[in-house]
Amino acid sequence: MGRMNTSPSRKEKDRRSRWWRASPFPPVILAPMAGITDSPYRILCMEHGASGTVSEMVSVEGLVRNNSNTWDMLRGIEGEAHCSIQFFGSNPPVFPDALEQIIERGHTPAAIDINMGCPVPKVVRSGAGAALMKDPATAVAIVAGLDRYLRKRGLRIPLWVKIRSGWDADSINAPALSAALEEAGADGITVHARTRAAFYSGEADWDVIAGVVDTVSVPVLGNGDVFAGADAARMLQSTGCAGVMVGRGALGRPWIFGEIGATLAGESPPEEPTPGRRIALLLGHLEMEEELRGSEGAARFMRKHVHWYTRGLPDSASLREEANRRGTAGDLGELLVRYAESLGFEVISRYAGGA
């Protein structure tokens, strides 16, 4: 049986396919990471050259039930023109309702991204995330329902799906599932080239990304083991994907997007920031988090970021240990200023001299 107009036309798909800003090189997107890629960090990555970002994973059930913690995860997104919202869940009818809730609150997201790759047991047990790799019928129903809603409302919000290679090494089904999702109305596919069983370990199998590229006509973003500009260039060349998504490679390194952009543009990548510059960026990040979360909330949230920003710096283990004991943004900021000074760098910060 033919497609019978169940999906948008090719022309409609072209208008719905991208959410990232125009750039002279293939798009380089910040991956969604729970508890990490909040609004301040997304903004920092955009300032350092990311083409677009994706929110933390947001529960559609939490949105429709008006869960305050779920809505808090979307704080700040109204001002981010190139940020996609990532949904997760397992009940197809709830997805359009969740999007409707967001739109009714006055925000039209740059895109919607459906998470079908999260390996966390709590998410998988609910039938969401990577569990959908084993349940193609539900995966297709989720995409088809959202596509119908978008077309009924006349909305040009791109509809993307993020998947894994498969559930395990014996069930690599990313190409077949991607074809079904395209048929259902997906405007693009992001492939994290690991199975759910692998979580984040081992080497990503970029051949799976190439297999998806060969199977579908919508844009494909590759994800997995991009830690430098050279990695991004190799992924694009070896898979034919339309762009790359960077996750762990961006932890504590928002400047990686400038490095990748320069590499893809055929330019010499900028030098790694000095320790003083890294601490200055960390302090700026802390200031943004304090504005979003308050002093105590920012201090708690930034502990993991302190670890990532300071990896490889002198005596950073002691710094991180001390940072874990700082209960306010002012105390943490003062500690970081003193640390930079101990390395011979002067940083300008509102936390200098105490806060």
C-alpha cells in the first residue's frame, strides 16, 4: 500500500527539518544530557559556536500533570531560539497533549525531539527511552500522533527522534526503525551509535549511523565519541551524516564547538583555554546558575561542572573536594577565584574578594 498522504510532503519536510542556526559548516549540536544541559549551559555552548541545543529530557506525563519539577526543567528556554525540547514517555496520546501545554504557555519550541535512547533503568522500565527500540509499534505511534497534531495545527515545528543502534549487539535495528519513523512523519533522526546494553561504554559503531543515512531521506545526525574537531570531521566523512551531536565531549568544555567549527571550516582550531580562562568561564557559568537557581541551588548544581572544567589542572582533586563543601554560590565562587590566583591568574568576577 502507498503512503496515502499519511506523512508530510517532501516540501513540507524540508521546511520542518531543522531547528539549528545557519552556519558555514555542517551543524554541530549540543546533545541532551539529564541534569547537565540546562539553560545556562546551553547558552554557553551556543556562545562558543554550537549550531543548536536540546533540552534535558522532559517527561510528557509530568507536563500534562503540571508537575512543577518537570516544568522547572524548561526554565529559560523561552529565550533560546535554537533549542529543541526533548520529550520522553511511552503513551502516544500524551505527547501531543504535552506539546499543547507548552504552546498554551506561550512558547513554540524550535523543535521537538523524542527520546528513544535513554538507557537508565528507571526510564526503560516505564517503557520509555531505549525500551522503544524493542517496541517499534509504540515508537511509530508516538511519532505519527505528534505529526498529525503538527499538521492539524499548521505548525512548522521540526519533529526529530533520537535513537540508539539497538537494544543489544544481537538486535541492531536502527536503520529499520528509522525507516518506519520517517514513514510516520519524523523530520530527522539522531543516532547514538551504541546499544542500550553498552550504555556509554566501548567504542561507538559509526557504521550504524552510515546504515541509517543510507536508509532514510531525512537528515541524520551522528552521536558518539566526538571529543575533538578531528573526530567530527571523521564522522561526517565516514558516515555521510548531515551533522554531529556532541555529548560527553562538551562536559566542562563549551569551547569544543568552536574547535569543531574551525576544523570543519578548514581553519586552524583555537588553542585550548589557559587554566585562568577555564576558571573564568566556570565563574561565569556559576553566575548564570545563581540567577536561575539561587545561591544554594547553584552551588549544589555546579559541583559536577567544577569537576569537568578543572580536569587535568594542578591540584584539581583538592579543589573539587573543597568545592563539594561550599554551600552557597558566593562561597564556591570565592574558592574558585582563590584557586585561579594560586595558579598565577587574575580573574574578574563578582565573587572576587568574597560575595
